[in-house]
Amino acid sequence: MLSTIPTPLFVLEMANNHMGDVEHGLRIVRECAEAVRGLPYRFAVKLQYRHLDTFIHPDFQQRLDLKYVKRFRETRLTSDEFLRLRSAITKAGFLAACTPFDEPSVDLFEQHGFDLLKIGSCSFTDWPLLERCVQVESPVIASTAGASLDEIDKVVSFFTHRGRRLGLMHCVAEYPTPETHLRMGQIELLRRRYPDLPIGFSTHEPPAALLPVHMAVAAGAVMFEKHVAVPTSEYKSNEYSATPAQVREWVLAAAHAWAMCGRSDERELGTGGEVASLRALRRGAYIRHPARAGQRVAPSQVFFAMPVQDGGLSASDFSKYAEVTARVPICANAPLTVENATLVNHRDRIYEIARLVRDLLDRSGVVAPRQADLEISHHYGVDRFHETGLTMITVVNREYCKKLLVMLPGQRHPEQHHKVKEETFHLLYGDLLVTLDGTTHTCTAGDVITVERNVRHSFVTQKGAVVEEVSSTHSAADSYYTDPAIAQNANRKTLLTFWLQGPRA
């Protein structure tokens, strides 16, 4: 028994196209099996069950002037004949699917041991039928033609709260469906609204049309349903049922679409030829002036020009996070390569810092503004950030200023003073030791401490802290560090914009 809906899945809907002739139904199964042979997907052939003696009201049993009454009665099969078809479906390598339209048909569905239960669009909100269907062990797929979002929400909730496995099919109940009526955007709507459910496309457009399945694949559909028939001199095919040959073309069209779309679950970097072509157009990294072995190569010493030489670094390797050191003496205008230089990129460390800050904010319950930059101060370099450093979020900086200061466990902020601004610290979370002109104050959450102008101050935390700082307008030029080495570090700050969106621990 299936534990879930296999995807991608192609459902071949026989409906009443067996024409009430079990041998013709068996022929459809055989020819469809031959048509999809060798294709690497899961396929199901689907029957429709109706208990006609009770499905049609007694007063309408003989009303052959009614289109569907006439068709259902003329294509009627016995339970044993349906079982022959169901057995042939499995023997041919298909999953066996069935749409039961009434409760006795669900009983027969279970007796015949089908793999998948399909709920037709006309039965989507048939609650008595759904109450019976939810008792079935098999996974359930439901078509949504004509259903409002409120109705779909209710049906999804109905099955989800009962622990049943459910898939949804976008469907248009026009037979055949003009391509301009297909409303393919509904697939994406269903995928966004129900991200945990497999979403599919039940199609009734003319069978030679292949653009719809391309669009369905591009929209993220993973289940596909099409009516199938085998026309003969005795039995005609309707306008929306595909022949076995057309079924194969339809599946191959889907495969072509998947090949065009590529992956959507992770970034693909392209073919080897694409990568080589792009690298040939990039600028290589070259050094302006000679460098001695062990010398740090300042950003101002590097220039970028075509071509990138073999083994050479390119402009793409350089960012504000990059540090370059000469391994050996390098002459002017020479390329920087993996052989003559060491490149250290601190990007991963910077984003790990951002993750740790997000985690600390989550624990504290303090909510940071969504669009505020994260300013990371690494006074002695990123390598020593967890020893000496601070992260800061500026909420507002006008004639007044508010910031959130976040310190990770064990961090200290070096001594400094301000000549222009006065600031007040309000400890929102954690612990903080604040030293003012040599006097240390122990702060716990809720404490407030004011730092007047020209007062030397530093602080340290043991378990981490979130501090609200309120001050007059902040200016970067108004921070005077006691250690002159800090002011000489021109790259001691890093700004991140989209830092709140990253993963938490």
C-alpha cells in the first residue's frame, strides 16, 4: 500500500472510455502501457465507479434524454468486469486509481484494492462522500474545479486534521477546455497556499496541445492527469481524450519542460562551458607595486584587468571581507595567484556572526527593525571578534539617536569616550559590566546607566547582552579609543543589510 503520493505522477483517466466493453478497456490499458514503456516516471490508470442503482434517482433511471444518465447506463460494467480492468492495470505496471462518486463505490474501491483515491471536482464538497473517503487508507487526490479558496481550505483542513495524505489538482471543468480558459496561474496559487501538499494539473484541453503541460511543469505541478482513449471504427474518441501515442508525446513534453526548467530546490551553477566563458570575460587581480614575502597586500595595491590568468585570482574573489598576503616576493603588475598569495575571505565568519546575533535576539524577545543594517565592529579584526567586538543596529539617527547593541557571550568592548554625545544604556537582556573612568558597575536586565561626555567607558558581558542605547545624534568621528591601534584599523566595521532573513540555530 502506498504511504504517500509518488511524484512526479501521470494519471491516465479512462473514465467511461472503456465504452462499457471490458475488452476495449483492456486494450486501452495495453496500448497505454506500450506507449509509456521506458519512461522514468510513475503512472496510474484511473477508473470511475458509480453504483448506478442508487447513484441515479429511481425516477430518472430511464431518462435517456439526460446526457449523463444515458452515458453512464450505456457504459455500465459489472463489479467483476471492473475487477478485470483493475487487475490488468496492476499487471501492466501501473498504479491503480479510482474516482468513486458515492459511498457504495468507496466500498467497492476498498474491495478491489486500489492504490490511489481520486475525488472529482463535482464531489469536492460532497461532505457525506468525503466522510467515507477519509476512512480509506490510500492517499487521496482531489480536483478543485469550481471550488472557492474557502472551500479548498475547508477540505484541506478536513483531511489534514484526520491525518490523511492529500494532493490537490488544479482543474478546469470544460470539455474540452480552450487554452485561454486554462488559468494556469492557479497552480502557483495552490502551491503558495498549501506548500506541504503536492499540487497537480488535471487537463481537458485538446490532446495535441503541449504548451499547457510545459506551463504546468514551470509552475511547479508534480501530478498530471489526462483522459485517454483508443479510437476504433466502433468507438469514437472525444475531443479531450488522448490516444496512447499522444500520451507519450504529452509525457515527453513534460520531460522537456523539466529539462528546460532545471532545479528549483538549489542554485545551479551552469555547464562547464558556461563557467569557462564567464571566467574568460572576468577581470584578473594584479598588484600595482612590488610586495615582499609575508606582506599584507592592501586593497589600494590591487588593480583588476583582463584576462584572468591560469591559477590567477579574479575580481570575484575580492570583497570587503577579503585579506591578501604575499607568500613570496611579487613584482609590480604581476597577477595575484593561488601560488604567490594567500587569500582569506571572512564572509562565512561575518554571516555566522549575524546568525549568532539573530539567535540571541530570539532568546531575548527583542524585535529588531526589519530594514535596519547590522553594523559589526571587529576592532582588532574578524579573527578576534568573539574576544573584542560589538554588533549594533541603528533604529533612528536624527537629532536624537536610538540603537540596539548586541554583545555575544564573553565579548568586551574596548575603552572609548565621546566629546559631543551623551548616551544612556538600558540593559534589556543579559548581563553587563560597565566601567566608567575606572569604576565598574554591575548591570542586570532593567538597569539604566548614563555615560556623560568625555567619560571613558568600556563594557563586557559573560552570558551575552542586548542593550538599548539612547543618545544625541551619533557621529562616527566622535568615538575616541584609548588604544590608538583601533583607530588605525580602517576596516574595523562591516555592514549587513539582509541579515534578519538567514537561518536560525
